[in-house]
Amino acid sequence: MGLDRSTFASRAAQARKMLAACELCEHRCRVDRYRGPAGTCRLGATSHVYRHYLSYAEELELLPSYMVYFAGCNLRCSSCIQIPACLDANHGTAVAADPLVQMAKQAAAQGARTINLVGGEPSLHVHTILEMAATGDTPLPMVLNSNMYMSPAVLDWLDGIVNLYLADFKFGNDACAARIAGAPNYTNVVTRNLQRAAGQGKLLVRHLLLPGHVNCCLKPVVQWMARQLPAVPLHVMYSYTQGWRCDSEGELNRLVSSEEIAAAEGWMKTTGVRQYEPAKA
């Protein structure tokens, strides 16, 4: 789709207008992010970046990937390893679109193949991302590394801007999502958004296996992917480490066992799901 900078600027203006009664995510707090107090994410209208670096630790086809960590998140995952830093909406440096574009260009000159927008939750900064697209003289290879708990308007605005949605499909049922992440109506929201993202461009879905969550989360995620998005790769990861408040959730206060990994891998072979395989160099 041939979009120009004026289109992105118009979308950015729409996104900024929504900040006055924010419904960028499915909490739909409707708070005024210009005045506060902020809602679930605690964010104002100014974006903050608390970390940025060139990474060699993502999926192979993304590397090297310039990681840009935006402050603030709309989930409260007990197992999160970015908390508490990512929950502080003012953590890091206040940034505007033009400096971010310059940072991204410098990273590209140093060999970055992708600009990986992370968090927290980057979709909460859609106004800044749109302004980046409107500011840059050439398109940036943007990756949205997202929990996918955004409202449909966000995906509409990002259409034609994001090269790849790197999407977390964290939970296979609403009970686990509500208890561990504070995310109501989780599966309906995320599956809706995954289907929309798949129609807008490239999509790679991640699922981090949580200890004790093979049957309740992994299996429903895999089954849904095999049934609804059979052409989209699913990257099941076994690298869970205890995070933020994992001691408050009994099953999360340990690593994933070798037995759980073996059971997950063996079962997935029977489902027909497209498992992620690194692209060949």
C-alpha cells in the first residue's frame, strides 16, 4: 500500500486526540493522558525510552535488531522480567519522533536490519510511532514487539507502517490471563488482533511456556494457531525465568521442567501447527 507522510501525520493527530480520553488498549480507561491521573498504564502523553541497544539475541532473521524500550505497560504480568523499570511511565528519557528517527537511522548505519519497538508495551505510544513514520524521509523497518492487547484503532493506524508484528500470545484462557496479568477478556482481544495483524503484513507469534501451564495455556494457544492461522509461525519458548511477583503465584516460582518441555514438544508434533524455524542465512 503506497502511503505518504501526510497520511501518517493525519493518523498521528487522530491518535493524539484519543489520548484525551484514552482507549488505545482494551482496558479502555478513558483517562486524559494530557492531564492525568493516568489509567492502568500510568502513562501521560509524552513517550519515554528507558533502554536502547543493538541486539543479537532475537529471532535470526531480525538480527541485528535495534531494540527501543518504551516505558509503561497495560499488563501486570507476575512473571515479567522487565518490571519494575517498564512500569515507571517516566523512566528513562523523554523522547520525540525526530530524535527517535535519528537514533534508528544511526543504528541502521551500524548494521541494524530491524527497528524493534519493545516495552513495556509499545502500542501505547502509537502516536509517537506514527510521528516517526511521518518524520522519516525513508520507511524504517519497524517491528512491533507487542502483547497485542490493543484496541482495533491502533492496528488500523499502524497498517502500512509496521513491517512485522512480533506478537506475544501469553495465555490460552481468560482465567490465567486475569490472575497473572490483570487482563480481562484476554483471549477474545488477542485472537481478534492476531487475525487483523495477519491480514496487514508479516506476523510471528511467540508463546513463552510457563511452569504448570502446559494444559491450560500452551495447548489452547497451539490449537487455536493451528486452526485459525495455520500459515503463521509459532515460536514456543522454554526460557522462562522467575520475575517480578512470581513468588505470589506458586506454580511460577520455578523453572519449566524438562518433563514439561518434552511433553510440549511431543504433543505439538501431532497438531499440525507451523512451528517457528529460523530463516536460513
